[in-house]
Amino acid sequence: MSKKKNILLITTDQQRWDAIGFNNKIVKTPNLDKLASEGIVFNRAYTCNPVCTPARCSILTGHYPSKHGCYTIGTSLPENYKTIPEYLNEKGYFTGLIGKAHFQSCCTEGTFESPPVIFSPDFFSDWHGPYYGFQYAKLAIGHATEEHAGGMHYGAWLIKKGYNPDKFFGNNSYTDFGYWDLPEEVHPSTWIAEETIQAVEKSEQEDKPFFIWASFQDPHNPCFVPQKWAELYDLEEMPVYSIKPGEHDNKPPIYAGAADKETNNGRAYGKVNIGGDKNWHCVAALPFMDDDKKREIMRCYYGMMSLLDDKVGVIISYLEEKGILDDTLIVFTTDHGDYMGNHGMWWKGLPAYEDAQKIPFMVRYPNIDKEDKGSRSNAYQSLVDLGISFLNYAECPIAEGIQGVSQLEAWQKKKAVPPRDNVIIEFRPTEDSFMQTTFIYDDYKLVLYTNEEWGELYNLKTDPDLYENLWDNPEYQQLKIKLLIKHAAAEMNKEGTIRTRTMWA
């Protein structure tokens, strides 16, 4: 059988960049660590938007949120929007999406990813796509014990296994954490691994190369996991993230507002009201601020990653057994990070800390040189680059308007010339004109806003936790001007592949 240029994209949901073994020796992820030892880990990888729907739609389309239009959660991508799997279908690929999509609002009645549609097991037992260009889809939505998470294809599968979703889903709040009595053999991560293998088998039956997106829902809160996985971790070894007294004093007021548990309930930034009557935000200051509870939630969070890693191992073992592992490009990453209490905040979204913007990123490229295996690279990676990189790998024509840059050389060679020298991260909390853009260049992070004279400038090398805002520091004014010019140029270059000029007029 001739070799095929398969593509396996593995993503998690709301994973801190340091919640994985190859970035943090405390975290037990042996299977992902093994993949990393056979590929390249990227130290400077970033989301292009620090919440779910925009980041996922950018992976799906190869466009920045400002282009595809899904700028935050609660938005929906038009179902006729051209996507990366559609281009791969045209090239003869089998395309499959397994797990969480979140390309649509999951709380707006009438969308495909929200109630009551998702609680229709008979429908999902018979329907398997197409969905946004994926010819084959097995879907889930929601996280851990949320009621939503017991629906769609996963819920139908659970019922067929003889389990009642009502027993395990919808009985906890968004902020809860602890041990989950759901049997591991029917855990969502187990299901995603099983369905991913079935999708690979379908591609083999059709004798096509595959592009499969295995989209795991963990370790997103609520943080619940079977007890044995949490107990892999010693409570005393768990990090305790916290707020440094006065750290928000030299920053825009949204920082102090986001960390103020008296005024921020996830709907506003303290006294700063962004978005009018739609000021629905994703970052919150929660009441469980004592260190013991922080350790307990981190143990569950890491346990979720260890269970997920175990199921990734099941997928990789199958590829090895079938003899197709070395025919498969594997990319592992997430959609965005999680504050986990750092800086007094939880979850994601504004502000512009590394906790939410920086992501884990690893690539196992088929047959890379021995000297590059297990290496680490400082080449910037952005989620918006995945689309054009996958199309290049599959030798597809690059469609007009696809954004990002191809990362194929960087994925194969640690010493390759980095394809980009900057990263742009967009965020627009609602359709209000308030927007934030983050620009990362060299050792520096620049943060700009519309409608406000706020500004931020940080040295990531000496101040990775962004404690010292250098925006008004006299010694950094020339650097700030340089970065503003670089940012303007990068914004102009975001338009993507343009039409070929064929004549003088």
C-alpha cells in the first residue's frame, strides 16, 4: 500500500501551556511526552484569540477572528463558510471531526450545538455529517459534568452503552471540582479515542489519506475526573497561583476589575462596563481563593490531563499497530489557556496575560532527522497558521484569502528560518467597538485598545508574569515606537494570500 500524507490534529480545551509533561515535570503525560521526544516542541506558541469559538473557527478556516467574524463565544460561524477540510476533501482526503466543535453558540436555542437539538439521541445515532466541510463528524459540546456535555453523539453513545446521562451530567455548577463517578470506560475522552480510531478505519476503507481533528473537551472546568487520576498527584506538589499585591496598579482598569471578586461575576470588569447590555465576559474572580482549594482544583486539572494523555496513547498505539504512524503528521495543541487563579483570575479572555494567551504546541513530523527529534524551538506558532500549513503539507492549492504562514519548515527542522517574526492575538468581547490586540515581537509584548488611551508594554524575558508595565517608562519610548510600527506592518500583512495579477489592467 502506498504511503499517504495523513494529518492528525489533537486539541485539548482550555489547557495552560505548562499543564503538560514536556513543559512541566510535575504533570504526568507520558504518551504526549513520547510524541514530543519524536518531534519538536515549540516554546513560543500562542492562540489567536483567548476564548473557544474564535480560536476554533480560526483553526477551521485559516482566518483570523476579525475575518471569519466569530470574535468571541456566543457567536456562530455561517454554515456555508469555506473551511480547510473542504479544500482537503477536494484533494481526495477523508476528513473527520471527533469531539468538541463549538463553531456555533451553544446557549442560543435553534443552533445545531445547543439545546434542544443536542438532546436528540435518535437523530445523532443516524447523522454523521457533513459538518463545516468535515465529511464525517461525531460531536460533543460542553465540558466535564455540564448538562450540555451529555448530549450530541457522545450522549447517544452513552445511552446505547446503558448509561443515563442525567446521572452524571447537569448536577454540578460551572465552578465546581472534584472526583467523578462516571466509569472511565465511558468517559468523554475514552469515547473520543474510540471514535478517532473508527474514523481512521473509515479512511482506510475508502483508501484515502485522512485529516482528522480529535478535539478533546478536557481539562476545561468544571474540573471533575475519576479519583484514581487525581490521586496521581500529591496535593503538596500542586502550584498555588495567586495575585501579587499591587500588580494591577500600573495596568488598564480592566485588570483590577477582573480580579475584584466583589464586582466581577463574569459579566463585567468591576466598574468598567464593556459591551453595554451584552457585557458577557469569560474571565472571573471566584470565591475559592484559599490555598487548599487551589491545590485540590489543580490536582483535578492535572488529573484530567493525565486521563486524556492515556487516551491519546490508545490512538497512537493503534496508528503504530496499523503501520501508519510514520505516514501521519501529528500536531498537538489547545485553543487557549486558563488563569487558574493566577493574578486573581480564573478561566480565559481579557486581560493579556500569558496564562490565557500562551499555549502548548508540539509537532511530530514524519521522518524528521534524528538530530531534530526531541528538540525545542523558539519559532513563533499561531493557531491561524494551522490551516495554510495543513494545505501545504497535503500539496493543496492555497485558496485566496487564507491567512497565517506555512510552518512546515519549522515543524521539520529546529534550525529552520522561523516563518514569522511576530504574533498577533485579537480579542473583542462583544460587538461593541471595544477591542484589544496583543502584539508579540522579540522579547516584548505590546497591548493596544480601541476607544481608550490605555497601553501595555512588557519584557517577556525578564518579566514573564507581566508585573511591570513599561508603557510610560521613559527608557522604553523608542522601543514602543518601533513596536507600534512593527505592529502596523503586521496588521497590513494579515490579509493573507491574494489574487494573482494577470495583466497590467
